[in-house]
Amino acid sequence: MTGRRRTRSTVLPTITNRPVRASARAAGALVACASLAVGCGVIPGTTGGSGDDTITVMTWAPENTKATNKPGMPAFAQAYARWVNARGGIGGRKLKVLTCNDRNDSVAAARCADRAIEENVVAVLGSYSQYGDTFLPSLEGAGIPYIGGYGITNAEFTSPLSYPVNGGQPTLLAGLGRELARSCGRIALVRPDSIAGDELPPLLNSGLRAGGHPSAADQLAEEDATEYGGQSERALRHSSTTDLSDPGCVVPALGDRTTTFMDSFRRAREDHADVRTATVLGSVDQTVINANGGASSPYEGSYITGWYPVASDPRWDPMKKVISEQAFGDNRIDPADAGVQTTWIAYTAFKKVVESLGDGAVTADSVREALNKGLKVSTGGLTPTLQWKFQDVLAAVGYPRLVNRKVTLQVVREGRLVAARKGFIDVTRTLQSAQLN
């Protein structure tokens, strides 16, 4: 059988429409939640903690797989529990964190959700899974909120029980396109030849159009390839042949395989020194830059969009204090990792929710009700103030739960990721104009 292989990306967001069954369930849950003060079709026995003053939550992520791994997320969640409990818990209540390995597998992800239901957790916090279409319907049926997922699937921006803290890959690509329109000549996007990968060009191009720039050339690549020599050559030929005054740019958006691509790109680039690279956080972080040569890496001078301030920003000091006090020496936890940072923000938000309940019961019902009533959550400047609504401003383009539409712009200088611009960049209008269908 010939033809294009259709695979699900292991690292890029699935931003196609959800299956009819999942969409129907989400739509039903949305109507129910909108019409009742606290009701979301909750299954009896799934709304509480462990029956005493202990608050039970869960964090899951893939570990020890051949694809994307995020062991720092559950490891940090457990460190956070030790830290907060050493200070008397949250409002005098002990925090119990359960963890689960989703194994980058839909069956394992479903089992994680089943365990969350069986254990009567009040929320799933700061987790990573590419199988939102699998586990979110189960959480919806049990009324368990999903707070601060990594933003890797479309379901996280459509489910009425999802409370994302960042804008996922859509905001990163739209923001990157806006910046590259100002500084690049011809642009080549190298992305997975997959269903998920098909959604990336419109997002990048929405930012390019906003800056009056032509669309990027779309270079397809196998996401499980062991080398990318051919793709590197084609991208370089396109980007270095420019009639514009600015140098060309190559944007690899291959997730964990971006490092493999850069190995090939480094060799092919010798005759095209004027071509620069740019990408998004999640494909590149400080550890990847270090592994590729630091200041002499192909990333030097590259623009990288992120959800949060750079890791050296003092606003991360409270998170680093948790790590130093409760996880010092645990090499699974990297404070520069976006997964660890997202988990910190998710637990910070959850703590604010619990505190808002005062002496009231902390259950899945009460947590969800507090969020749905418009509770505003401050994250110490790491994100804009968060507030979730049933239908946010991006509902018309398929992202009704995308409440944080701001990104940061970073640049690699002398081998270090530093802020390229102060503050956040709002990409709301850019995403509203994205041609996603």
C-alpha cells in the first residue's frame, strides 16, 4: 500500500477536530455545566478526597518510553506535596499526590484516568498526555477537573472540565510567526508528516500574515527518522535563495526529533551560514542548546517562543525553593523544563482554589464550582491572571478554553536563552485570523 503515512505526533498538539463521540460528550457536558450550578454528570463516589482532611490529587506523564518523556512533572508534584505538607498543608489539609505513567499510550492514559476516578481524586493537575480524547471524556463523566495540562492536545482547549494555564502550541507558533515576519526573508517550516503536523502551517502562517510576510514553505518529514539530511538541504536551499534584505530562516517543529534534525542541519549548513533557525519551546530548551554546542550551536541567535518567562527570571524563585528544599539532587526535575514549570503553575492555581473555599469541603464538585464561578488566579507574574469561562474569545476558531493567549519571546545569546522582549505578546487577534479549516 502506498500513500502518505498518517500518524499522531508524540510531541506536537493534536489540533484537529475531536472524534464525534468525544465531541458529543464534551458538548453535552458543556450544556449541563452551563445549566446547573455544580452539576456535570458526576458519578456517585467520585467527588471527594479520601474521607478525612486529606486532599487527593493526581499528576501523570510518560516515563521511560522511546518517545516524549516528562518524568520531572510527577516528580515535582510529589516534591511540592512534601513542601506544602511541611508547612501545614493547604488550609490545614494534607495534600496527597498520586502519580501515573501514561507511557505515551492511549490504553495507559485511560487507565490513569480510571485510577483517578477509583481513588476519588479532586483534580488532575499539571499533567502531560497526547491522548486527551481518550482520558478527558472519562474525567468529564466523573466531574473531575483537569487543571494545568501541558497543552498538547486540542481536547485540552475544548473540554469544559479542562482548565489550561498556557496556550499550547497554537499560541507559540502564532507568536513565532509574528516575530519572524519582522526579521526573516524566506522561511521554511520543517514539520511532521502527520495529521497533527498538518495543523502547524496555518498557525505559523497566521503570524506571518499578521506581519505582512509570505507564507512559509512547508517541508514534510518523518517524525521517527534517524537523520534529516534531505529535509535540511531542501529547507536551506529555499531559505538561502531570497530576494529580501533579511536572511532566511528555517523553523524545525519536530518535537523531540528536533535535536536529530539539527544534527543533520549543522552539517548541511556549512555553505549557508546566513540562514538562521527559530522554533518553539518544547522543541528546544536550554539543555538541548547545551547539547548542541552552546554558543557555537545552530540555535545561536534563534528566536524561540515560550509560554513563560525565561528560567533565570526571579519570578521562578519560589519554584526553585521547593526544588532545593524537597528535591535537591533529583535529576528528573529541571527548573528550566516547561513541563516542570507548568506543573508548578498548576499546583499554584490549585492552592488558590482550595484557599478560596475556606472551611468548606474540598471535593471535585467544589473545586470545579469555584473555577466555573469565575475565580481569578494570580501566578506571581508567570502568566497573566487566569480566569476560565465556558466560552472564551477563541471559541469561534475551535479553542473555547484557551484563556491564556500570551507568549514570551526568547533568543539564544552566547548559548543562553534570554528574554528578547519584556513582557508578554498577545496573539489573540492572530489566532482569530488563522485559517485552520
